[in-house]
Amino acid sequence: MGLLYRRRRPLRNAAMLAGAGVLAYQAGKRQAQETEYDQDPYEPSGAEPSGGGMADQLERLKALLDQGAISEEEYRAAKQQVLSR
């Protein structure tokens, strides 16, 4: 009987599994959108909301200087401003 036995309604079962997958996908997508809107886009997502410590700011300035985004004079002025705080 094993070879003659056919599963009943294989398309229906596959469609039900696919429908459940679609619902789970949409629920996850909706959840991601809700958490995205909860975050303030102007606040950095780092551990420190104030923008980091002095060492972090100096590292960022050095990286900008190395990339060529700021000049040597701008780097010195910004570094002096960070150190004077």
C-alpha cells in the first residue's frame, strides 16, 4: 500500500505553508518599521548620546584628516577646540 498511497491535497498543504510564511514575513517587516520610527534620526545611535568622549572625537578628526576631508589647519583648530573643553 505504500507505493499506491498518495498524499491528499498536496497543493493545499503547500499553499497553507506558503501563506503562513508570508504572514510571518509581513509581521517581521512591520515590526522593523515600527522600531525604525521610534528612533530619533538626529540622535546618534552610539552608547553615549553626547557624541562620545574626547578620545573618540580626536580619532574622528584624525580619520577625517587622513581621508582628506579636512585640511591640516582645520584639524588643528578642531583639535584645540576639543582639548579646551
